[in-house]
Amino acid sequence: MPSTAPVGHLAVIELRQYTLRPGRRDELIELFDREFLETQDETGMLVLGQFRDLDDPDRFVWLRGFRDMAVRHDALTAFYGGPVWAKHGPQANATMIDSDDVLLLRSLSGASGITTVVPSRRPPVGAPAPERFVSATLWSFPPGRQDGIALIRDGLLPVLHRTGPAPFAALTTETAHNTFARLPIRTGENVAAVFTSYPDERAYRQHLAQVRADPLVRDEILPGIEREQTAAPRTLRLAPAGRSLLC
């Protein structure tokens, strides 16, 4: 039975972006929501959110969390070596072109990287998708350099909290070695990722405009980030699936 208590500290978060075969995203989401949520949770990890990428009909994005790297290794070993994946994994894999776009992340601030979630509040199988809009903005910086990360943590995040809905996750690269080689992750990364939920995209754009108009952000924080970044930030426009805990 799912726990009715809030999940504690999730020190390790995976951001997984899958490129799917044309027209098969809904098939994967239906299978995922039916077979792969509680069964992953039972091994010691937590599936946090499943999303449709609004800019790519063949893109599926999801998040899952772990208490630490040791738990991650044991949970992934149990799930991918277990009967549920043996039975349903081939069908899931058949929908995918690529499943290796994966970032291993941790909290940007040192506190839990994900706001409180309660597994028992996961909607039931067949629940309609919530009418919410989620933005996920990712910045990339040179490996080993923390100036850009610090600008987001100490400069941009306080403004985001002050001017609109607080991000439900603020994350940066987890540099620990990937101990589950069966599932590759992107290496050599130094990113910051901020996830926020809104009633709709209009609310997101209003908040974005307000943040950009803030004098400190406009004149100091954003120019500083731009000087440090290796590429323009990327924003994922996401629609939560019906059983997503994060929405």
C-alpha cells in the first residue's frame, strides 16, 4: 500500500528525456502509468513526475528520486532485474528511439531538491491529465565552474520565490559516478535546472516577464549568467500526465 507520509529527503534526482517512435507517446504513458509507478516505488525509488513535451509530440519527460546513490543502485537493480520489467519492458522499449538523454541531479541549495510529495496522493489509473503547465529551465556551464550556478542559487531563485509561484525543484549536477551502467547518463555536465508549475502557460509568461523586468535580474543576474553559460538556456514546456505526483 502506498505510504500516506510525505517522502523524506531525495538526494538524487534523474531527469529523463525520451525520444519516441512517431505517434507512440500516449501508448508509453498508458503503459507507464499502469505498470511502472507503484512497482518502481516499491523498490525504494519514487517516480515523481511524467510529462508530455509540448514542443515535441514524440518526446516523453520524467523525473524520479532516490535517497542516495546506494539506494539508487539497489532500487534500479531490483526493478530492472525484476518480473515487472521482464514482462513489460520490451513493450516500453518498442516505443523508444532513444532513452539515454539523462541528467543525474541533486539539490541546488543543499535542502531537499523536490518539494514535499506524498505517494498515496498519486491519482488512480486512468485519471485525466491535470490542467497545469510546468516549465523546466536548464542552464549549462563549463565543468567545474560554480559562478553561474551561484548566480542562479543566490540571485535568481530568491526573485522567483518573491514574484510568483515558488519552483518545486531547483537542481544541479550530481557528480557521483554512475554505479548502474545499464542506464547511461550524460557525463561532463554542469547544469542548473529549475522546475515550476503554473495554472497555465499565460501565468508562466506573466511571471517570466515580471522576473525579467526586475532591475537586479535585468542588470546584474541575467548578464552574469550569460557571461558564464556555455549555451543559451533551454526551457522545456511540459504538460503533466494523469498520474504525475508533480503537476
